Amino acid sequence: MIRKAMKNLMQRNEFYIFLVIVVMGILIQLRSGQFFTPNNIVDLLSALIVPGLFALGAFMVIVSGGVDVSFPALASLSMYATTRILLDANYQGGIWLPIIMSLCFGALLGAVNGVLIATFKLPPLIVTLGTSSVFRGIMMGVLSSVQIPVIPRGMSSFGTSALFLAENPQTGLTSRMPVPFIALVVVLAIVYFFLRYTMYGRGLYAIGGNEVSAHRAGFNVWMIKFLLYVGVGMISSLAGLIRVSMMTQAHPTNMLGMEMMVIAGVVLGGTAITGGAGTLTGCMLGTILIVMVENSLILLGIPTFWQGFFVGVLILVGMGVSALQVTRAMKTKGSVVREVEQ
């Protein structure tokens, strides 16, 4: 029984990603002596919030058989429009109105992707490449976006509030666990519930496996896809608002270009790039690994300009893992077909 459980465990991508995270953590600890300190762990978790939210949206899209590269531009436009409107109105209230406004903007922009992909059956990658440029154009042209050095008080209070402080006993340095970390936990729980316990989640995996078969099985493919991109838009816009709140300033291009890092983390975690397979555990572990690489190189004494190199290597590894999964699945399917024919 134990041997069978170990065998099943060792066949899962999550197991190897977890091992890589542990080994990398030990190496950094041996080199710097600072990795497993309370303040460094809190710093890593804080850095995980925005990529983690983006990863949840990207994960659902990839599971459905698509690829979304528009979420950083969507998040940027949503957060900028929200911040600009509130500043012009001299808003002095709390965080809930900015959150609601941002979610509404995200749902609207996500619906654009959803209509184009679900109604006209256009390739998600091509559509989101196009809408990414459109969203950037609206932000840069229509809104004439510039860096906003001061954001509404409710947003800055939300972003800088701490759940608790963690202190390094050796150096005395402290780090705060930001309140927005709760948002990541809540969204993760909601996504887990929908994917695990609802027909919508089953339909999402079914569409990623084979859209025609999912339709024949009775799933409303149009509705599932449309709601998917609306939901991803809302999650992305929330991530954008949190990024601005934690930085206490709004930079219109700050999040642009994050799509490859996020998608790499999702695929590294074992999510099949062709859709239909993947777990939230693997998604989060892969994202944690990317965040570790981006934030811990300095502890190893590696210059920061190598950051792009290592992230690029992880992207190639992630795509290689996904390709191996597809090849293995095709071989398994082929062998089953041959057995049936015989």
C-alpha cells in the first residue's frame, strides 16, 4: 500500500517541483544563512500575492485548452482607470469601492475576450494578443496614462496594512505580512471550490480535453468559456489593484510583460499546455518556484541581471515538461486504441 502510494506520488509533477523548491531553499540557506528566516519567508509570500492571483486565472484558461496573454494589460487598464476616477472624484473612503470598481472593469474587459473566443470560436492566443494591444492603446492613448505618485488613502492603507510582523533574530530586520495576502487565499479557495465541486469545473476540464465531446456530453461550451474570461478578468483586475495598493503608486506599465513568467509557473506545475489536465497544487508550486528564482538570487550572490536568464530556463523546462506530458498521453491513448482493435 505504501509502495503504491509512493509510486503514484513520484509520477506526479507536483512532487518534483516541491523537491526542487526544497533543494533550492536549502542551497540558498547554506550560501546565505538567510532563506529560512521569518522575515524572508514573509517577503516571499508577499511577493507571491500578485503572481499567484495571475496564475490562478492563467491556470483556468490553460486547463480549458487556451492561452491568455492579455491579463497584465487588462489588470493595468483596470487599475489605472479605477485609480484615476477615484482621484478625480477626491475619494476619501475605504478599500471596498475601489475593489468593486476594479472588479466591474475587469469583468467588462474579460467579457470582450469571452465574446470573441466563445461566440466567434477564435483562437484564445490570437484574441488575447489582440486585446492586449487594444487595452494598452486605450490606457496610453485614450487615458493618456502617466505615473500616479499618490493614490487614494483607502487603497494605500489597504496595501500597507499588516496582518503581522516577522523579525529576523540575527539582523533585527522586520517584514510585514500584508493584508492583501488574504485576497490570494480567498480567491484560491473559491477557484478550488468551483473546480473541484461544481459542474462548471468539470466542464472546464472537459472542454480542455475535447471540446466536441464536452458539447455532446451536455456542457454549455459557450457559457463556460464566456464566464471563464469574465472571471479571469475579475481576478486579474483585483491583482492589479493590489499591486498598486502595495506600491502606493500607480505605474501604467509596471505589470506589462508578466504573462510569460506566470504561464511558465503554471506549466512548470504540471498543467498540460494543451488543456484538460492540471492541479491547483502544481499551479501554486510552480509559481512559488518562479517567485523564488526572481527574489532569492541576491541571497546567492548572483547579479540580478541573471534573473531573466534563469526565468527563461524555467520557461523552457516548463514547456519541455508539458511536451513530455502530451507525448506520454498520446502514446497511452495509442496503446489503448491498439488493444481495442486487437
